[in-house]
Amino acid sequence: DLGRMKTFTQDVSATYKLPFDKLPLTDWVSGDVRYAVGYNWTAGSLGQNDDSGDFFGHTIQNRRDRGLTGKIDMVKLYNKVTFLKNVNQPTRKRSKDDEEQSGPNLGKTFLRMMMSLRSINVTYNIRETTSLAGFTQEPFLLGMDSSWSAPGWEFILGEQDPEIRRRAARNGWITRSQSLTTPFMQTYTNDLSIRANIEPTADFKIQLDAQRTNNASFQEIFRYDTLDGVSGYKSLTPARKGSYNLSFNTIKTSFDKKGNNNSSEAFDDFTSYIGVVQGRQNAMENANNGVYDQLSQDVLIPAFIAAYTGQSGTEVSLTPFPKIPLPGWRIDYNGLSKIPALAEVFSSITLSHGYRSAYNVNDYNFNIQEYSNNPDNSFGVTLDNNVLNYPRATVPNDSNKLQPIYIISQVTIAEQFAPLLGINIRTKNNITTRLEYKKDRSLSLNMSNAQVTETSSNDFTMDLGLTKDEFKLPFKVKGRTISLDNAITMRVSMTLRDSETIQRKIDGESKITNGNTNFQLRPSMTYKLNKSLDLTMYFERSVNEPKISSFKTATTAFGTQLRFSLAQ
């Protein structure tokens, strides 16, 4: 019979292009909707049974992907008006005399700036999977068994109902082995991405990016058991966990200066907001008359968010899962090279600035100990509940302190100016210069000790290059002088980086726990001997000076490289 079946995989997908382009009023909008499902059956190990002789069973898994991709083309919308279309069309190049006579068209420039928003792109995806171990049936056609009942068309077509495990148990589709340890598992991932392109002028471009990612998973051991003298299929050791990330904005505290004894104004705000947030939480009605402890995560996290985003402790949202992603940006301007005085010397001048910040809940877990057996708890462990609808605590401990439904061990904020300011210059005689000043900061709030770890760095980079197409290099071969007339490239790169890590305590002093100042200098010269052979001479110097007790170190490297390229 050609052997036994080991795997069965089935995928179905469909993409529908939304018909906005069919209508003249909406042809500036485009979008695609995607729906894809998959089913996989994996055979269990042949001849491996538990001590009672029960077969461990096979494993089935399905997936469901739903996505929406859309674009709003604002230029198409603007161009529906004739005089705006003329503004958007590139102007015919004129001589300098014509430009001087006509002068700038202020009306056209104003209209062009009013149409700065050029496009918006949106992507939204939901990906889900369900995996069930111990399945005893085998696929016949289209993933269904020979009776056309198991595992059911709903599961084959991507349904994510957690009741599949109990339905399978009722129908006798799951092994009765009490040694089954492969868990029943469900995963959920939700991604949102928004990008907008803004161009006040053809030389001035701004890109805004906002993102959010929500990951969650649920698993439990679902098997036949005889615990407590009662036989049947039972849910054992259920667990719910996940992570959360979204683009953020903490620019109001980005330039918070370090004060005496490593103090920080933002951290001082954090400590003062703890009592404010605690009061707000306890002023709300709570079940069983419990109260929030000062060091509860439901108090610390909102106070942390308020302090480092520049909000007030009386206005900040009380959820540790902010819903709305705030955009970062990238700005590029290259219009300086069009100024006549500069155009005579420079072929291009580009100014750059970028900012992004992200808020992360690195890991959260459902509070099984407090909520799984609570008769008043209506909040289930499975993925039916989204953490964006963060529930209020309802169960107090022995000290009457309310326990959160989700346990969060750490939240972080990662911020980058990449760069804070960057300048790229190219002259008419092929001299290139790049200057960049970068600044980044990472803030971690640990719930175990209510401490904030702040890591910051400041980088300054200078890169200078010169390319000369015809550089004569004479050398002697067997007493005869040979002169090459090929291209030479000389570069000098210098980097200065200052970084430090400060541990901040609510009831204690702030200390520098790590950090250093690093300086790097890297000059090099490359001469093209011929089309395939390059000669490079380089020198590298790095000096590192720690900020805590340690030795200053320096490394030096230099040498020559001869590189032969086989590419034509």
C-alpha cells in the first residue's frame, strides 16, 4: 500500500482586490484583503504506546491568516483638481536667466506645501494557530477522516475555537493515554503598521511610521486522567503568556539632564506619581474591598509611563498596555545644494534627522495561582480575552492587596535619535563628508525590585573621503620606472561614543553600574592597480576608558591588503 502516511498538509488562500479603482471618486484608494488557512496532520511514532498499551496519537494543527493592505494616494486625489494637478507636475527646466526674470512662484509653492501629505500605507494582519496532540484519526480526503466527521470542517478551514479539544474528547478522537505530555496550544499575533509620506517640497521629505504588535499564546495538558478518583478528560497546568510592543513617544524627556548624585527629573516625577496613581486606582470601585499596594504593577507602570512621556500622573491611562501607537519619523532635506553660492562648490548637501521610540512588555503571564480557581472570576485563561482590554484586579491576597490578572515582570522603553542630526556633503571635486550625532536611551522598569535601569549613549561620527580618478603612482620593476595612472580613494573615519548605565532606586541613591568612553580612528587608502586588483593600506586605533573601576585599554591594528576580484 506504498507505506503509511506520515504527514498531510493542506493550504487554501484567497486575495481580493477591493474595487476602489473602478469608481472615479475612489480611484485614489487601493486595498487588498487576504484570507489564508492551513491544516497539518503529523503521524505519531509507530509502535510507541504508554505502559497501559494506549497509543500516544497523532498531532493536528491549523492556522488562519487574515490581512488587509491599503494605500491612500493623496497625489491622485489632488490631481482631480486641474490647477492642483498643474502644481504637482514637475516644472520644465529653465535657464538661470529665465529663473532670475520670473522669480519664485509663491502661489505655486504655497499650494505645493498645502499638499504635503503624499501617501498613507496601512497594513493589518492577524495570524492564529491551534495545535492538538493525541488525535487518533487519520486523514482520508481534504484532511477529513473516512467518516467525514473528524476533525470537522470548521477546524480544517482555520477555526480557532478552543472547544475543539473537548469536542474531540466527546467524539472519541483523542487517545486515553495518561502519559500524554504534548500540550494543546493556541497562538495569536496581531500586527498593525501605518506609514505616511510627507513632502512639503520636492527636496524636503518626511516619513512617519507607527507600529504595534500583540503576541499571545495559551497552552495546557489536555488528556484522560483519573485524578481525585474521577476519570475523564481534564485540563492540566493551563498557562497564558505573551508580549506587546508599540511605537511610542518619549521626546519630552529625551534631553533630561543628569543632576547631582546622578539624579534625574523624570525619575523624580516617577517616584512622585506612584502615590498619585495609587490614589486613583484605590478611588475606583474594586471587588472584595481590596486595595492596591504602592509597589503593584498596576501602580508602577502607569506612573512610569507618565513620567517618561511627560504626562501628568492625574491624567495618564491606568493600563500597562497603551492602545494607540505614536509615530516616529525620518526627515531628509537636500535643497541647500540648489542655493547658487553653494551650488558652485557642492554637488549635494543632505540634512537628516530621525526619531523612534518603542514601548515593550517583554513578557506577561496569566496569574493562574490567584484566578484559575476563583469562583468569582469571569476572566478566562484562553485567548478569548485581549490584553488591550486590560481587566482590573479583583482578587486580594492575605494582606488585602489586589493581585493583577496578568503578571508583568518588566517593561522597557527604547528610544533612538538616528541621527539627531546628520550632514552628508559631496563637493564638485569628489570630496565626501559625513557628520552624524546619534543619541539613544533604554529604560527598564523591573517589578521585582521597583527599580529603573537607564542606559544612555551619545555617538559622534565623522567620515571624510576623497576620490581622485587619475593619480600617478610610480614604482620600479627590474630597474625600470613604471607609472600607474588609476583611481585612488582615501578615507578617514572617527567615532566618539560615550555610554553609561545608571541603576535608580525609589528609596535609595542612583549609581552608575556600567559605562565607558570609546574613541576610534580609522584612516585608509585604496589604490586601484587595474580592473581586478586593489591595494589597500589601513590603520585602526581604538581607546576605551571605563567609568567605573577598571583599566583603560587601547588597541592598534595596521596593515596592507591586496584584493583580486574575479568578477567581470
